[in-house]
Amino acid sequence: MPIRTILLTLTLFCCVVAGISVALYYRQTHITALEREESSINTAANLLSVELETTLKSYKQITATMAAMPPVREVLAIENRQDRKSYIQAKALLNDFCINNLASICYLLSPQGDVVIENRRDIQGNLEGNNYAFRPYFKKSMLLGDTVYAAYGITTHKRGIYFGHKVVDQNNEVLGVAVVKVPVEKFEQSLKELSGISLLLDPDGVVFASKRESWVLKSLWGLSESVQTDIQANRQYAGKHIENLGFTKSGKDNRLIQEADSKAYFVGEADLLSLPGWRILHLEDVDPVSPFSSSIVSIVSWMFLVASFTSLLLFRMGMRDLRRRLSAEDELKNSEIRLRQLTELTSEGILIHQQGTIIDSNHAAEEIFGYRREELITADIWQLMAPECVSTAVHHMLSGYERPYDIEGQRKGGEIFPMEICARDSLLRGEGIRVCCIRDLTQSQKQVTDRLSKAIEAADREGKKLTVLYIDLDNFKRFNDSWGHDFGDRLLTATTQRFRTALSKHDSLIRYSGDEFIVLLNDLVDENKISRRINRLIRILKEEYMIEGRNISLSATFGIASYPEHGVTSKELLQNAELAMYRCREMGGQGYFAFYSNEMSDEAQQRLTLEQHLRHVIENDELSLHYQPVYYHDDGNEKLCSAEVLVRWNSAELGFVGPDKFIPIAENTGLIVEIGRWILHSACVQGMIWSQAKLPEFRMAVNVSPRQLQQQNFIEDLKLILSETGFPAERLCLEITEGILLEDDQFASHILQQIKALGVQLAIDDFGTGYSSLSYLKRYPFDYLKIDRSFVMDMERDESHQQLVKASILMAHGMSLKVIAEGVENKDQLNYLKQQSCDYFQGYLLSKPIPADSFRRVLEKSTRRCSLNHPR
Ligand code: G
Ligand code: G
Ligand code: MN
């Protein structure tokens, strides 16, 4: 073969290889560039949407404030609008308001949609007299209370965002709608600063704002006839016919869009919650992809070309990569700086975190939590929440939950406070982040107290009484949990409307938070009349609702505090009304109402004192254990077989405090976990001491609170205590009340199985006081059933209690459980129980709970070894 052919072949071969490598390299870089581009574009769109959202929210707030101003109400309320005085006053107010908030126009509409007054004076194109009833922002504000709408001004011929808010008088009669129009330039500014093209797009694909002026008020994809008609009916864009820019979507997931003249862009997209259906788009140019031709000839010539240009091409690739990376970073840096500036304007705390590690925060967040920025960055977001709320927040993070929810926050000093979180997943430099907006609910509570203070002043002036109702809907959470938040929201709206119809025009109704309402009664003096008014509320609430095809009935619990008897400051009144509501519920009055009384407050005070001392019981060594023997009947004698461990608290400062007083507090505060662990440990240690002294063996029953069982490490702890102390598991029995069984079926079943698997026995305690369902006994692995002492005590007097005791014993035996009767105080009771074949007896007749040394003497005297099994 001639060398030339070989060389040519070789050259050709080299070229082919080089060509293929270059093609592969090109493809690879192209894909990488695409991916990088995509993430930076999405980030840009997301950051812009957060920015806009923040501004939209603050304007919503501003509009609500304007709608609540007295001159606004007055000018809408007066019949004769030529009343110059209030007209001039209102106009001055609107004008100040508009200028201070950099709005373009502020105006008020009558309930018929007529512009009653606007802020500007004597200028051409004044809006007064125009009717805007056809505009969606008017209709929606009347219907929903407030709305945001983007449109072209009919008279002013300027694009703007319209914030509408319903104006109501003190009796919630509708007076009209307040509108604040903000120039779109305020929003457009942020769209202009990024490289690339950012757009604010309406739900139909019409460009509302953009740096590309020639695109504004044109549609990206073209509109159908019916959409055009709709837009014209609302005169959203001042009756303009919307032209088509002729874009088409292409590429995977429509990530590319192509202009009519064939220029293509990458697209990033983010939604705006405040303007439903509206989106932010961010576009970046796409370089045209080199068209490799398919014919052999051209491939070969391409190879040559490619071969000679390889180095040049490689060089260019490298340079472009570098440029792109630099510009993407710059862009991000810019938008981050702007985001910072914007977030500093809101009163909402903003925290950005990555899997819980805070990477950014704003000033408001520092204020709310009391940490400096340096302390927040890199800290764990979970430490800003009350420990018991962390699991909820983690759950919401993992599921990408985006609705606002209420939990408890924790400030630097440890202070717990209610807050609302609204979090959203986003991307930053291609990595997943979560942006959390945090509202300190004590702030909104402050608004309520302010309003109450005003009412108090008015009551003073007029020498009248004032009554505060604190209303909390019963178990409202279950509606949200079972049928979703939208359902819950609709139910709340319906509830609000019902309350309104049942109140007189002198009363005011305030939504306090979530499912809590405050009502101020201004005209009622005596309790009878107040009760009657509340009964009316209760009744109207009870009537069935029909929502989303479901029949629902609601109830609420009411707490009442009157001025001045039950408090002279707004804070006191609110607190006391709330306390009355809680007490009412605690005493089984759910669905009813209670007037505040001084005893309630004393009791709350006492609880607080108890709680403070309870925090130190273990370090101060103030707890001790008593043991109450449990006997069985054998051969005409009562023989010891087990003991219930009962905790006693002898406080250095408060003296002796009964467990019925402090255990519920320990449970509410979570202190029971630490205290319960101490009890279990101490009981096992004591049990081992007696065991090693060769005293008769007996079973030891320890009360365990549901809160303890719910701890994740309960089983681990139990194992550890058993192995540390050496106390045999078979001689330990845990007494559990029904509470936990009700709360979570699967969880309870799982944990009880695990306890049994260790060899520890289980007793269901206080049987008869809760739901006492037969099904518990079947479903869960209990060994013993303890009949509550209240039934044993009343047995002689109350036939139904006798029946319950009898039935419980039968039922338990039917399911191979042994029965222990508590509170046996006399012989008659003992005999009756024996007749019914009750297995074990506990009570003052046999022995009171006694300290360890006394119990030791009981053990020493008990001649026969205890039988751990049922004697038969
Ligand atoms: O012990 P009496 O003595 O008054 O107890 C009152 C209540 O306190 C009872 O219902 C009892 O179950 C509860 N209690 C007593 N000791 C303990 C204990 O050690 N742990 C728990 N969780 N509850 C206890
Ligand atoms: O955990 P439980 O609710 O089972 O608590 C047992 C409680 O019953 C303890 O408070 C104990 O002091 C109390 N007790 C035990 N025997 C009697 C009795 O015969 N009469 C009365 N009134 N209380 C008793
Ligand atoms: Mn018990």
C-alpha cells in the first residue's frame, strides 16, 4: 500500500477521532453549561419572586391600615358627601398617606363601586365620580376583604398594582373599599437590575412588567378570543387589544422558548402567591447549537475543519465557560444584595436555611429572636423553636409544606412565644434552600390590646361597662387535619359571618389568631344579658354548616371578663378572659362559657409558683417514694404480692404537695419526663436493696405518664435502668392510664409491645374514668386492669358503679387479665369484690401508702414468699 494512502488513512483516522472527540467534548460542555444556566436562571426567578412577595405583603398591610383609619370610615359613612369638612379632612389624609407610602393614587369606593374621593386635588383626570364596579379588585375586596390586582389605569393610563381592602364600620357594616395603587415601576426596578430579561407575567401570559419595553402588555403566546374579551370586559389593560409576541415553547420541560424571529431563550419560573396565577419569568439567551450536517461529505470536511480549529474551539469553550461562570456569580451576588436590602424593610423575620443550618437572616429575625446575625448564621434553626415543636417543623420541611402554620418560638433568653412560620423551598447556587418568613404573633396580639385600650378609654368617657369575650373553637384542628386547610379557612369564614349575625351593632368582633376570636360587648351591663347574648352565639354556631358537601357542626368555649371589675388594662382583661376560657374547658365546660373570678387568677398564680419550685425538685432532693402494698386472698388470709410506687413531694418552701396537684403540672410542662425517670430509677434501686437483703420478692408497680411514653428514647431508658440497677424485668409492672391509648393507636400499640418484649408487665390504670373501652383490652397487651378507686368507693351507694365493677371483672377475666381493685376502704367493699372474684386488693383498709422503711417491716413480717402468679 502506498505510503500516501496510509498517511491519508492515518490523517483521516486522526481527523475522525479528533472530530468525534471534539463533538463529544462540545456536547458535554454544552450540557454542563445548560445545567449551570438552568440553576442560575431558576435562582434568579425565585429570588425575584421572594422580593416581590415581600413588597406585595407590606403594601397589603399598608392598605389594611388605611382602610381602618377613622377619616376613611367617616367620609364613606356620611350621607351627604358635600359635607366639606370631613371631605377635606379625608382628602388630606389620603394624600399624606399616598405620598408617604410612595403610592401613585389612593381612593375610596362606595359599596356600589363609585369613586367617592381620591387623594389628588383639582387635577385633570380626577377619578371622583367614576364607577369601577366592573373591576375585579372591587368585586373581590367586597367579597373577600382584600385583594391584589395588576392592571392598566383607565384614566391615568399607567400600569400599577392595585391593593383593595374592604372598609367596615364598628358594627362591621360595609362602607366601601379602599384602594392603593402602586406604580409598577416600583416593582419593575428589581426586574431591571439583573442581566438577562426578567418578566412579570399575568395568568394569560401577558407581560405586565419587564426591562424589554417593547414586550410590555403583549402576550408571549397569543390569546384566545374569549380571553381577549374577558380582559376587555375588566378593562384590565384599558381596553387594549393584546398583541402576540409569537413565542413558542420547546425543549425538555419547556425550558427553552423561541421567539418568532428564531431567537431562543432559557427560562426560569417562579409563582407569586399574593397574585394568584401570576409568575416571574427569567430569560437568558441561548447560543445557537452548531448544526452538524448529516451527509458523509460534509462530515469529512467538517472533521478537517474541526481538526484545524480544535485548538481554537477548545480555547473559545474555555473562555466562554469562564465568562459564564463569572457572570452567573455576579448576578447572584447582585440579587442577593438586593434581596438583603429588601428583606430589611419588612417586620417579618426572614431566615434562610439549608437542612436546618441557617445561612442568612434579616434584621427583623435578629429582633424577634434576640440573637445577633453572627450568632444566627450557621446556627441550627431548631434551637429557635420550643423543643416540642421541632418535630412538626422538621416534618413540614421534609414534606415541603408551604402554608403558614403556628408553633412556639424560643428567644435567646429562653422565652417561649407564639409565632407563625411560612416557609418555601428554593434554590441558591443550585442548592436547595428553604426561606422561612416568621411572624411574631405577640405583635398581632399587641394590635388587639391597642384596640381594646381604645374601647376602654371610650367606656371611661361614656361611663359605660365593657365586656370582653375570649372565644376558642373546640378541636378546630381536626378539620384542618382531616379535610385540609382550605376547608378550615372556609369554615372559619363561615363562622365569622355567623358570629356577626348574632351580635348587635354595638359589639365588635376581632379575629385574634387562627381559631380564636375576641368580642367586645359595649352595651351590656348585667350578667343575665351577657349570658343571653353568648347563648345566642352558642346556638348559632351549633347549627349545621354545609361546606364542600359536608355537614359540620361546631362548638366554642367562651371566657368572659368585664371592665372594670375583672381588670383595668387591656392586657389584664384579655388575660383574664383567656384564663376563664381555659378554666371552663378544664372543668368540663367545653362548648359553654365561664365568667372570670378572682379565684381563677389565684389558682393560676399558685400553679406558676408550683411550677417554678417543681423545676428544682430533683436537684434539691425533695422527692421521695411511698409504697402501697397490694394483697391477694388465700386461705382466709390476705397475702402481700405487690406494691404500687407513689411519689411524694416535700418542698422546703411549700411544704407537702400532693401528687394530684403537681403531677398534672409536671405533665403540662414536660417536667414529668425527668421526674418520671428519677422515680423509675429510684424504685428499681430500692427494689434491689430489698432483694439483696433476701426479703420476700414482690412485684413493683410504677406509674408512667403518657408524656414519658411518647419520648423517643423511653425504651432505651427503660432498658438502661433495668441493666444498671439489675432489677428483674418480670418483677416490674408499668401502670398506664387510658389517655395515651386514645391519642395514637398505632404508636401506643407499638410502644406497649416493645415494653412487653423486655419482659416488663403492664397494667391499665384508673379504669372506668376514661372511655374504658373493651377494645383497649383486646388490642393492647395488658396483664392487669386496675379498677379506679372512685368506683370501689361508691359501690355500696351507687348501683351503677356496682354493675361497672362487676362487668369490668368479668370482661377482664374473659380476656385473661387479672383485676386489681383500688381504694378498698372497708370490709363490705372487700367482701363484695371477693364475691365477684376480683384478684387483688389495694386500699386504706389493708394499708395506706407508706415510706420505704415501714414497707421494709411489712416485707419482713410477711411470712410466706409472695407468689408472683395469680393464686389459684
Ligand atoms: O398518690 P396519690 O397519692 O394521691 O396519687 C395521686 C395521683 O398521682 C394518682 O393518680 C397517681 O397515679 C399519681 N401518681 C402518684 N405517684 C406517681 C408517680 O410516681 N408517677 C406518676 N406518673 N404519677 C403518680
Ligand atoms: O395511680 P392511681 O390513680 O392508681 O393512684 C393511686 C392513688 O390512690 C394514690 O393517690 C393513693 O394514695 C390512693 N389510694 C390508695 N388507696 C386508697 C384508699 O383506700 N382510699 C383512698 N381515698 N385513696 C386511696
Ligand atoms: Mn396507679
